[in-house]
Amino acid sequence: MIISASLNKSEHNENNGVIPALKAYFLRHKIICVIVVFLYLYVFINFYFSLQNFISGTPEIIDGKYVINDKGNINEINKELYSKLKYMQIRMYSGFWILFSIIPMFYFRERQLKRKSTTPPQAAGNVGSAR
């Protein structure tokens, strides 16, 4: 049995389904794709470099003293270093919030734009008259 390949682009898109739809979406929204790629890069670079600060342990307060706890090996530190390390710890994890919020934001933005484009505009004379 010989299967002939169709050169007609519309038939090709209907037969393959998801892949052409994704390609079309990415071509229409190049700027969104660029933003998402840069954010993914930022998040993982931020996580990696922030993680490097915790090789010697994590900051904690034990008995009212600022310490770095490295798997039970405890070293006392000053308040400034403790504050800096806590800031880096929060920054390390907060980068992931960007990823979890940017994708739904673009999804709902796209949905709202589709809804605005499909709803017909109201006639100028009908605005405000609910009699």
C-alpha cells in the first residue's frame, strides 16, 4: 500500500493536529515566547547562583544566636551576614513564583483578547438605555 504525502498545507495541518497549532501560536506570539524563555533562564541562573551561597550551610537562629547550620556543624555569624543569607534564600525560591504566575497570566491575557475580538460592539444608541 502506497501512502501519498499531501503538499497542501491546510490538509497537512488538519491531519497533524497539535504541532501545527503550537507552531502557529508561537509564530503569532514571538514576544511572549521570548519573554518566557528569558524568564526560565533567569530563574535557573538565579537559583544556581543563590544556591552557591549555601554551600557552607543555611542561616538559622538557635538560642538567640545567628548561626550557619551545615548538617549539624554550627558556626556563629553576625546579624548582617544572617540577613544577607536569609535574603538570598528567599530570592532563590521566589524566582520560581515568576514561572508559576507568568504562564497563567499569558493564558488569561490571550483568552481575554479572544473574548474581546469575538464579542460584537454595541450600537451607540443602545448604550445606557435599559427601558
